[in-house]
Amino acid sequence: MPGLEDLYREIILDHYRSPRNRGELPSPPAHRVEGFNPLCGDEVVVSLDVADGQLRDIKLAGSGCSISQSSGSLMSAAVKGKPIDEVRELIRVFKTMMSVHEASLGDDRTTGAEDSPAEPEPVDVSKLGELAALQGVVKFPVRIKCATLSWNALTQGLDELASA
Amino acid sequence: MTVHDPIDVEVIRKDFPLLTRTVHDRPIVYLDSASSSLQPRQVLAAMDHYYETTHANVHRGVYATAEGATELYEGARRKVGRFIGAPDPKREIVFTKNATEALNLVANSWGRSNLAKGDVVVLTEMEHHANLVPWLMLAESIGLSLRYLPIDGQGRLDLSDLDRIVDGAKVVALSAMSNVLGTINPVPTIAEAAHRAGAVVVVDGAQSVPHLPTNVTTLGADFLAFSAHKMEGPTGIGVLWGRAELLAAMPPFLGGGGMILDVSLEGFTPAEPPWRFEAGTPPIAEAVGLAAAVDYLTGVGMEHIVAHERLITTYAIEALHERLGPDCTIFGPPPGGDRGGVLSLAYRDVHAHDLAQVLDQFGVCVRPGHHCAKPLMRKLGVTATARASIGLYNDERDIDTLIEGLNHVGTVFG
């Protein structure tokens, strides 16, 4: 039986209490994306400053539960200043850890046969650093959407920028 | 002072099989009846018995079981009608999928044939999306003018401007009891003002019918919608009660088998109400289950249910205040005659989802979220609350466990 300690790890509570990269960037020039979880009313606003293939700055606003807020905070800390390729790769690894396979990710190179999504690849947690603390969320399926809320907004933002 | 509880909860609880299960090695504490109630074994047995002995489609066959099924289905209609004091139970009860579909039926069938561009529809700020979105959809389609009765600081409707707000309105649609605040609205007072203004009164009884004795005439309703699964019945069936003359003048909502008198390749003649509004094979077993639920509630006694739930609600509000102090906020009115057993809670600044997650570890089932009332949540200044709601099978121990869980929230989130 999963216990609360699997979910509310110390790193998660820390990022919940003191969220990093909180706020919004002036838009324009920054790109602004909103994400909603209609189930619980959580909302996130992700502001992205992308130039020369690099995510130069990111800020998050909005409100939500400890999982959605800490996941957003951890995400912002992990992707800020990174080349877009690396950000995309991190999103892919994170979403794999969350067992969420979405066609919209586009660059899911690991999915061989289209109709056999059963076995997710083993995740190299070392790539994730502090984000690995969110692993326990998988044991609470209802909360996965909380954990992926800002990641989906980030993906959407990068996609919009790529197709602009 | 000890107030006599007319219900022996220990006896009641034995009727509800789900209450015997454990969650995370703890006895389940079910505090989510506003979302969906539990079912007594009498309801489950009635549905099983129907499937095992009498199942057939209704209104079609001439063989014995088909006649038996039809009689059970129509018998359920009459029973439900009598339960809410319908003047003509046989003709005024329409079975739908749920209260939401019943309200959509009114907005579409009555609304589209009686409302035109610019007509005024009055709603309240505390409506569930089920009594809001159908009117918003209709407004988008034909151009209605929407007005709202506001709520005051204690979560009651502010009626100081009632006559002006309903003046010229064609419809006043409101919830008899809020699914977020527990407020029992003074429907008769509002209906009287609405009728003086010439409006039709649509009542969302999803929360009130399961917990309060209901009489459509004293309520002053022209339409009343509710769901079986919130009143100890099964999912998949709801009820629309409408005044016979209103239903008689309404066009069908959904088309198909069972709702026609005659069909040709050129057109159709609809059946009389209530069958006019029941296209396709209806939820027969569910109607049987709903009838059994009505028998169950009647057997316990709606007056007893009100008294018991008021005791537990008062105990809950007082105990939450006493034991948790300012850490816990309860939205809605203080204990009293207009206070139903729906407790929307906030604990410190911990998000409702986190509250519900910790409470789950104590076996406590509460509902986190916006409760399908986003405009009300905005008015309250929150995005979500954790809602504990009380049914006839709850007792003081359930509330004590809730508080034990909330105390642990404080430990986890420090």
C-alpha cells in the first residue's frame, strides 16, 4: 500500500512552500501558455523566453495543489537556461516516468510498434535529478494529471513556438 | 442538552454493504453523499430480483414478463410522484438519465418553445453547472438576458432586491439546496415573487430531494429535477417533474421509439407526456431501484432523516470549530433550519486535493474540487474546497475521524 510519504517527499513540500521561478514574464516578447485541470480547477500560466534554440527564462504562475505546484517549480528549475533539445528530452523522460504516452509529444522515439504501448521503457532516474522525487505520484493515479499539468503547458508552448 | 436522534444509525448502517469495507486498513468513512449516496441492500435486491424474474422491455410485449416489467416501471413512476407530492403522479413524472438531463430537457423543450431573443432568465450565483450551462447554451443560441440572484457573506441568497431582479423574467431557475454551501434556499418565497412576475419556476432538487421532505406544490415549483443516485438509488436514472399542463404543451426533447403516437415517412405525432419525453428503452431496472430507494427513505421517514442529519451537521460544524479553531474554514451558513449537511472546508492554506489525499489515508471519502460550481468558487475566492457531505448513515464518529485526518494534514504540511 502506498503511503503518504511516497507522495509528499521533502523536496516536493519544499518546492510547494517556496516555489522557484514564480511569476510571469512580460508577454510579448515572452510566450505565454495556460494550462487547466478541469477536474480540480487547478491552473498554471507558463511564460517562456526562447531564443537561439535555448530556453533562456521561464516563469510559472497560477494556483493548485502541492503536486501541481511543486512539479511546476521543479520543472522550471530543471529546464531554465537549457537548450530546447535537452528540454524536450527531459519532458520525454519525465512523462515516461509518469507513464503518460502522448502522441502530442511527437518525438517519442522509443515507441516502436504503434499499438503496443504496454511496457514503458525503464526510466534513467539519474537524468531527472530532483524531479525523481515525483516518482511516487505514479502510485496515486488520480494525481498524475496534477504532476503533468505544467509539463503539458510547457510542451504546448514549445510546440507553438516551433510552428510559429 | 442532548437532542434525541430519531434514527438508530447502527441499524441503518447494516443496510449498506459498502460501509463494511475497509480503505487502507481502516473502516471506510463515507462523507461524499452530495456527490453520490450509497445504496442499501434493499435497493440492490430489488434490482436483482427484477432482472432475475421480470426483465423485459416495457410498453411493447404482451407476454407476462413484459406486462410485469411495464407495471414495475409505471409503478415506480407513480411512487416517485407521490414521494414529491405530485398532483398527477402518473402523468407528471418523466424519467431521464439524471438531474442534469432533466434540466437540459426543460431548457431545450420548454425553453426553445417559450423563450425568444432578449427574454430574461433569472438564476442564482450558487448554481451547479447543471442548472447554469444549459441556460448559457440556450442564451448563446437564441440570445437570452441572464440575471443572477446574488449570495451574501454567509452563503445565503440575498433577496433584498428579489422583486426587481425577477421583474419581467420568463424563467427563475434555482437550486433548492446548494451542493457547495449546504444552504437550503427559501424556494417558496422566491417562487411566489417569480410567479407574481409571470415567470416559470425551475427547481434543481438534486441536493434537496434526498435530504428534505418535498412537496412540489408547497415548494411552488413548475419543474423539479433530481437524481436517483443521490437518494440511495442507482446511477443512470433521474427525474423531471413538471406541471401537467406545461408538459402537455412541450415538444419532445429526444426522438426515437416509445415517444410517438404515429410516424410516417413525412412526419410524426408525439405521444402524450410523460412518454413523449422518454425516447428509447428507458432505465427499467434503475426505475425499480429508485422505487425501492423511495420505499427505503419513506420507511426511515424523511422527517427523521432531516432531524438526524441536522444533528450530525451541527455536531460537525461545532466540533470542527472547537477542535481546529481558525485553521479550519467552513463555507456556508451556521447551523440552523436553512443549513443542510454539505460542508465545504478549507484547512489553513492547504489545497483541497492535498486535504482529500491525506483524508483518504484515514479511510475518509470527501470530494475535492470546484463541485461543478465554478462561478460560486470565484465568488468565494477559492479554486477548490474539500467537501464533506452527510447522509442518513453518518454519525459523530465519522466526523471525529474527519477531524483526526485534518489534524494529520497539519502534521504533513506543517
